[in-house]
Amino acid sequence: MSSQVASHRVGKKLVDVIFGASAACAEAVKEHGADKVTNATIGAIMGEDEKLACIPTMEKVFHQLPIADAIAYAPIAGLPGYLDTVIDLTFADNKPEGYLAAVATAGGTGAIHHAIVNYTEAGDQVLTSDWFWGTYNVLCQEQGRTLTTYQLFDENQNYNLKALAAKLEELFAKQDSLLLIINTPAHNPTGYSLSEADWTGVLDLCKKYAAEGKKVNLLVDIAYIDYAGEKNECRRFMKQFSNLPENIFTMFAFSMSKGYTMYGQRTGAIIGLSASKELVDEFVDVAKYSSRATWSNINRGAMAVLNAIQQDDELLAAFEAERESLYEIIRDRAAIFMKEAEECGLNALPYKAGFFLSIPAKDSKAVCDELHKDLIFAVPLKAGVRIAVCSVPKQKMYGMAAKVLKALKAVEG
């Protein structure tokens, strides 16, 4: 059959393993009942009642929005108050020295899109770790780029700085500029967070290539930072970005989806940081251009919600306490799994915080299919199996590690 689409679009088809796994789980629920099925596929916080969790203060403020804030257009760059607040929220008490600016985006995904389209050349390779959120690959392909990876963990399951160094050397032999995406803290899909020492090593490598005249662009995806621990402790690494060479441009992908339980409102921002005001001004110009060329402007109502909460001390205190309780629930669920994994000998990757943890597997789809026999539904990734601890109630976490190990042994022997 002939095709009507442009030649470079022929064969484009989204295959999303996460939504596929969720669909299989939904069918099992119909057949066996929700109480017998464990849904570890959902990348959203589900309460202990297995219903979508919502931060009550956010819900109250959202429902009380003046209609104009809900329906009016927002500026392409975003509401000015929102942008200032996003910068403050991103860094808390660890704001690095340098020039900073933010542009509103359609969720954290929009921020990643803007980094790829504006800070890579057509045909470039974009670098991230071998455990990664699959949409990075889709975003690169959509813009005519290729995603390539380095091994995230070494043989002792520590951050693999040597692998990163080798990959940077390989890529800079072919490219004069590079975009490096690092998702931390509370990495999707492993739950790992780079330490301050890890970051020192990463930035030393960046400085090495900057000194050779290469353009180093670094995107820190902080989508899960609000569930990564005490707000200043998990942001201490950000001070290391102060006064970097001008040819190291740093960006942060901010998202309201998780931290505000506003997944469907698609509101985020990209923050640019540089020792050069000229480069930050350029960042704002190109990001606004990309916004106009994609979604035009984003959700005014969600930006107004964030502003309203942050500007009211009483609302903010209630909001932060409610979000902290969700963080504690997720932390407790993960602790159950990781304790039992250690006890039964399951090789789970080092989990620090966040929505997900992962188990290496040579044939992750076969392992996930085997888990279906125990009515456990997880997400098969290229390097292993992802468990969404954000969505599984504590009572269903007990015994899961042993069942994952059983499935692994059934497939891999």
C-alpha cells in the first residue's frame, strides 16, 4: 500500500510498553478483581486504597480558581510570577551563582523537547544512561536525533563515571557539541540519585571538554525531586553548577505533574543557567520560539495554582505536609520491597528514592509475562523490569520480591 505521509514520517508508530502493560493489567482486573491484582505499572501516586492520590490543598486551590485564571490565555513564556517561583522551587536554598531564567513548558516532557531541539544539531547523538525513561528516545527521533547511552552502574552498582568518560570521549571525537541528560534525584526507572561526589566527577568531565573548546549542554531532569528526601539535602549538588565555563550550559526540567499531583494539566518549565547573561537571554528567546511553534502557550490554571499556594504561608504549610505524607508512603513501600529483595537474594538496583525501582533482566518481557501468573503487572524495559512503588499499596508489596525472583529463575534459570 502506498503512503500519503511525508517520506521521513513513514513507519512512525508509537509503541508504549508502559501503557501496554497497564492495559494488560486492566484486563486481569476485569477477570480476577482488583483485590487480587497488583498493578506496578502506573507512574502516578495511588493511595493505599489504590485510587489516584491528590494533594488536598492543591485540589482546594484548583477548585477555587477565578474563572479567568482557568480559561484565559497565558503569556507564551508563562506567567511571570510562576517563572520566578519555579526558579526558587527548583533550587530552594541551593541556588547556584550565575544567570537564571525559566520558560514554561508542557510538563517536564516539554522541557526535554526544548533542550533537544535547541541544544543539539540535526543528526547528533544525545547521551543518557542505559536505564532511562523511554520517551527520551521518542523525543530524539522526532527531532532527527539519536539517543545513545552509557552504562549507569559499574560492577559494584556504583555510578559508572568511567563509562560516562569513555562515551564522552567517543562522542566528542565526532561532535563539537553534546547534550547530556541526567535524571536525578529519584531516577526513573531505578530510583537512584547521584551523590555530590558523583556530580563532581560529571562536572570535571564537562570542564575537561569545555577547556578543549567543545560545547557541553547538560539537562538535569528533576521530575521526581519532590519525592527524593529533605528538600535542601537532595538539592545540595546544585551549588556545584556555580560559575561554570560559558561553554557549559546547564538546564533543569521542572514538572508540576508529580510534585503537585497535576499529571494531566501538563505544566512544567525549563530553567537555564549560565555564567553568561547573553547565553541565558538567548536561551529564553529560543525556548519561547519553540513553545510558539509547538503548543503556543500552556495551562494558565495550573500556573495560577502554584502561585496561589506558594504566596500563602498557611496554604504552603498544609500543602508541604500533605505531600510529605505521600512521600513517606512511597518510601515505606520501597523499603518493604528492598528489604525482602535483600533477604531472598534478588538483585534489585540501588534505590534511593522516587516512584520506581528496577531489577536487571536479560529478557524483561518474558519475566513480566511470568509475573502475570501471580497477577503482578510490571513494565518490561530494555535492561530489566520496572516496579512502580508509587502505585502499589503496602499490603501488596509484601512477598513481591520473592515472586519477582521466582519469575526471573523461571525465565533465566
